[in-house]
Amino acid sequence: MSQASESLCLIIDERSETTTAVVAALRRIAPTLASDVTVRALVPPGSRTRWALDAVFPEEAEVRLAALPGLTAVVSDTESTLVSNTPGDPALIRSTSVATNLRALFDTIWPTAPVLDPRLRLRELAQAEELRRVLGCLQEGLIDDVAARKLSMSVRTYRRHVADIMALLRTNSRFQAGARAIETGLLPRRSTRVADGPVPADIVNRASPACST
């Protein structure tokens, strides 16, 4: 799909496992796409998946609303398709006929699919940015009152955002929410490289106590 020369057409369902896998795949290929590739997406009304798409394609993606339950697909030109109609990881199918049929379905729905109201989209983008800041605090492991002060909001508002994030990502814990946010590209992966330099003497002394003779 990274070799797309004209278009990527996305059909996104609301199943968390498949959506996570598809968005993760899109995040990997996005930096390699040619600048003139058209990216269009159909997402269910009320879906928050488009926030993840905004993180992957900040300017390029055009999003419209359509519900196609049970189908998630990414059509690259009319040559290959990343598709899933069952929960779990999608399959890459290199079949012109499959891609052509899915593209025909997409093109049939697209002209009449509602376009997001620009004002609504602006509010959603602003909220998405705020939620990413909250996610950043979760990633740092900040306690609620510290995170709320950092973001200039009340603890109650911060906790409401955390609850929204967990519902959005369909997770049961804050740790899971942070991990899922990284998987979907809402948060960057943190480097685990340890800085070079001598180990402090007090740590060495505690780790290697002198042996008595």
C-alpha cells in the first residue's frame, strides 16, 4: 500500500481490534506516501476513529460519514486491499478484482455520504488535541492533580477526559489506554535508550557493598 500512486480509500468499522491494526498499518506507511496521493475515509456517524486518522494524516485525509458494519478495508489505487470482515488483524489481498469491487462500493457511497460540518470538525480537532495532551500526561505517569495543573484544568475535567479516552480506546485501565494510544499513533513511542555517562558512586556502593575480610 505504501506504493500507492493515486489514492487510498478507507472504510473503517468500529471494532477496536481491527481498527487498531488498520490505523497502526496506516501509521507505518504514511511517511512513505507520495504527497499527491488522495486519502479519503468513510467512518460511522459518531465515530472517534477519525481522531486517530487525523494523527496519521493531519492535512491529507477527507472524512465522510457512512456506516458499513462488519467491513474494514483500505484500497490502494485499484491494485491491493487491506481488508477484514472479522475481528482481528486484517489481511493484505493483492487482487485487482477485489480492489476494484471495493473501490466501486466506496465510490458509490462517497458522493452522498455527509461531509463533517467544518465548525464541528474544528471543535473535534480542538478536543482531539486536548485529549492527546491528557494522553501525554498518562504516558508520563502523572497523578491527577499534577496533570490537571499542568494542563490548566480542574481535576474533575481531567478525570472526565481520562474516562473519555478509556471509552474511546475501549480499554479498562489507564495503562492499557496509553499502550493503545501508541499502537494507533495518537502518541509517539518513547525512546528507552539510557543516556551515556558514569554510574553515580552512591548507586555503585549500594549495589556492590564492600566484602568483609
